[in-house]
Amino acid sequence: MVSKQVGQTVSSGFQVGVRRTLPIALEEAWAFITSSKGIAMWLGDVEAIAVEKGRHYQSKEGISGEITTVNPRENIRLTWKKADWDKPSIVQIRTIPSGAKTTISFHQEKLAHAEIRDEMKAHWETVLDRVKASI
């Protein structure tokens, strides 16, 4: 019997998710995540971009992809590929209200192997730390 590693799925490689609950309302969290400052934190240094379905992006850090889903005040899904990756991954950003607080969640799937999963876990934790410090 072959055992799976942490974060390994049967059909989509490796996945990782991180989340933080912040003391802000849903509208404020969504406005920040979709603002130029917020986008720079989770997407990198990109030209001004509207968060809307079908938008392609390329960051100066070498990350590229396409925004595939936008449900305002709920979630954003996009393809996410580093320049040295063979295939893109899928990232979902969610804003989840809880009374006067909001949880911001990053989930990434279709990662090639455990080392990339670990790298992206650290990346998304850093992103959420930066978001928390900016709010």
C-alpha cells in the first residue's frame, strides 16, 4: 500500500490552504483584497488589473495566469503558474463573514510535489501576515 503525503490528493497532485480571521467586515476585506495594494500582496507586481473573469496577468516576479471566477464578496479563482513550473496550479481566494469579522482564505491545488506545497504554504502564510498587518 502506497501512503499519501500531507496535502496529496488522488486526482489533483498536492494542495495547500491557509486562512486568517481578521477583525473587519466582509465589505472591507473584499475591498482590500481587490484593491491595488491587496492585489500586489497576493499576486505580485502587476500592471493595474481589474479583478474580473477572463483577465490575464503576468507579474514582474514571473507569475502568470488568468482569473477564471469572480463572485463579489465571496471568492476569486485563478490559474497561477511560476515561470519554472511545467503546469499551472489553481488558486482560490475566499472571504467568509463571521459576525463583525471576516476570514480570508487562500487555497491552492494542482501543485506538482510536496516541496512546492511547502513553498506555497509559506508564501500564503506570509501574504496573510502582510494583509493582517495592513488592516
